[in-house]
Amino acid sequence: MNIQAGIKVLVVDDHPVVRAGLCAIVGYQEDLELVGEAANAAEAIALFMLREPDITLVDLSLPDMNGIELISVLRTKSSTAQFIVLTANAGGGEIGKALHAGAHAYLFKNAPSDELLSAIRTVFRGGRYMSATAGKMADESSSCPDLTARELEVLQWLARGHSNLQMAKEMSVTEDTVKFHVGNVLGKLDVTSRSKAVALSHKLGLVRS
């Protein structure tokens, strides 16, 4: 029986077990065609140019380039290719960045295989897909006021448990300046304590562990 070539899919993930699982899910479908698998951005770019996939599944955490940067690079090489972010990163702040870079769908790695397959087919038909969890996080993230580069730096130090004095030494500023920035961070995040600011920043993906 002749089966028409399906939707060409490239899988990009640096974890061998996860990558193998995704390849198996894609390869088992009659309407999908696995055209390659990559463990890093360099491999992904080479395979992308060689195999010209319709859909590329991209993990955000790659050893040589983050997934958002990779999507931006690949978009310059094809005006028709489509991208799906599949990540374990639970930070809402990455969602908007990924969509802005050109991602057509955003799912977490704990999504059931049926949801992933539905997203691939939806995106191939010209649609967009976002899991319910990702959508909720995106809404929460969009409601968060922008922080300046200095305030994000302070937030990162707070997440690492640094005191005002320690931050002042790390940033080569006075302790009063640190207190000023901390106050701005708490105000913009609408929280009343440093611990709440850190908890919210992790939830929104503003800092990394």
C-alpha cells in the first residue's frame, strides 16, 4: 500500500531518553515522517538545512544555544517552517519570548502524547497551540510589570539568598542603593517580602535556579 509522505518532523532535545521517546511517538504515526533528531543547536541547524522539516520540536535548554535563539536562527533560513517548543521549563516568562521568536506552539514535557500529536497537526494546518498550563502562565507573566536590567540582577541575587550587604559588594554599589532596588522590585511584583518576590520570580521564569 502506498502511503503519502507525511508531515516532516525534526526533533531537537539534548536528553537521549526524551529524544528517543519523541522520535518513537512521531515515527509511529502514518501521517508524520521523522526526518532527523538533534542533540544540540549545531546539529539542529545542519539537519534543518539538509532535511527541510515542516515542523521542528525544540527544547529550550540546549548545551550550545537556548531554544529561543535557535528558533530565531532557523526562521532566517526558512519562511515556511514551523516550530513547537516542548520543554520542562515551568517559567512563564519564557513563553512570550518563544512566541515572539516564532514558535507556533508551546507545551510542557509532561503533556500526553495525544496532545503533542494534536499540536503538530494543528500547527501544520496553520494554527497555533498552547497547553492550558502554558496559557495560564503566559497570562500571569504578561501581567507582571517590566523590571529593569538592574532590578533583574537584584532579583537573581535575592534568589541566591544574598543579603543587602552581599549584593552591594557583588554589584559594587552602596547598601542604600541595593535597598532602593529591592524596594522597587517588591513594588513592581506587588509582594510584601523578599521570599515572596523570589517565589513569584521562579513561577514567572524571571530567574533561573
